[in-house]
Amino acid sequence: MRIVFPGLCFALIAVAIDPTRAALVATDGFESYAAGSQLESGADGSPGTGLSGGSGFTGAYETDDLNKSHAVIAAQGLSYNAGNVQINGGANAASITGAITISTDFLARSFPAQSDTLYLSFLLRGTQTSPDEDFLQIGFSSSATGEPPIAAGIAGAVANTLPDQFFIRMPALTANQTLLPSPTFALDTTYLMVIKVSKVGSGNYNQLDFFLNPASLTEPGAATLTRSADSAVSTATNFRMRVARLDVGDSYLIDEVKIGTAYADVVVPEPSVAMAGASGVFAFSLCSRRRKERHERA
């Protein structure tokens, strides 16, 4: 005689559809803010008050006092779908607009100190009034000021001879930059950018891997760009952005900023409804098949 535990199937289904998210260090999808809000409010030249939504961060947004009005919440969320990676950015995103000549301390936000392998992902989309030398540098630092020494971004070629190119940089300064010749940054196109920084036989972060538009929930075996150099950073504490050469009419949207200690942390949807639904269907089908087998044998 076969002993059947009908409750087991219900338990299996319940576990399968549990929408548990990957563990993140910090994340912000900009959904908790009103459209039109500045990431840091207040008059230019004063400290102001930064927005502090999302989760995991230890401080509010801080922006360059002279450029507070160029970092606002836009009612235009970004989404990305490629292979198994599906990210819905909701209704809002952060909007970065020109004109900005250069701002090394354009944006910063602190998170719990991290000294092990660390990942950062974000969605990026841009519009320009004409081909130019726009520059966005986004990454990690151990300080709330200065150029982020661990970063990825886009950079226009000098004299506008080429479209904007993706790059990684570690440590600071252009001499420590690696460019991606192809594909170049296309306007009005949403990109998923993933940074991985790790330590290889060093007390400082010295290995930077960049994944452009990944389509797998498993970390790709080969990075789009890789750079090995001493970042001079042993502990990361700040998410930072540096911008330059943005003209009036240039606009960039950034959405779904995620910082985690594993690749899956920063690419799994939040909540992972699609995966949970698929798992639930599988569990339900499995249990239904077993019930049918029991019925046929009775």
C-alpha cells in the first residue's frame, strides 16, 4: 500500500510561489517619490534635504549644490527584457539633464560599508539634442566626494568624432579607462549595466568586470569589459555619479539602482513574480500528475 501525504503538495506550491527577493545591500527604484521632486531639494548653495526612499541606504541623496535642479524625479520608468532577465522599473526614474559643464560631486548616497565582492546594476537611457561629448560616470567610492574610483559609464569622443562609448574606469582619471568600441551607446535605448568589483590577492579592490545587457540570471562566464588595477579602495561606502559636458536638451534616465553581494542580487526582478509564477505552475502540475497516478492505480 502506498502512503500519500496530500498536504505535501500544498506545501510545495506555497514554497514555489513565495516571492522572496534576493538579498540586496541597497536598492532604489524611485517609486516612492513625487514626480518633479529634486533628489536633493533646497536653494542652490545650501545643503538642502535629500530624498531617502528605497531600502538599505544609510543616508539620503546628496547633490552638487550648483546642479540640484538638474537631478529630479521623472514620471517615466525604465524597463528591460532580455532572455531570463526581466526588470520593470515602474512609473518613475531619476532624470539627469543639462546644461552641466562638469560636476565631480554630482550625486552621492551612502550604504553599509562593504569589503567583499560587490555588484551594482542600473538601467540607463539617454537623449541628446545633437551628437556631443556627454559623460556619465557611475560607481563606488569610499568617500562622499571626488571622482568615484570604481565606475562604469558612457563617454563621448573628443571633437565628436565618434558616438558615445561605454567605458569602465579604475582607479580615477582617464588614463585608467577601458573603452568598449562596439556597440556604442545608442540614444533612446534602455541599457542594463552591471558592475562587479572584487579583490584578487589584495586588500584593495583590484578587479573590475562590466556586463552590458546580460540576458541570464546566472553570471556570464565572460565580462563585456574587464580591468585589473589597484583602486586604492578597500571598503566601499558610497554610490556616486560624476557628469560632464551635458548641453541644454540632453537628458538621461537612471532607474532600478541595485547594490548586492552576488550577481543574482542585482538582476532578479523585484518582486520576482514571473519566476514565482512559473515555479508555482510547475509545482501545481507535478502534484496534479501525482494525484492522477494515484487515482488510476486505485
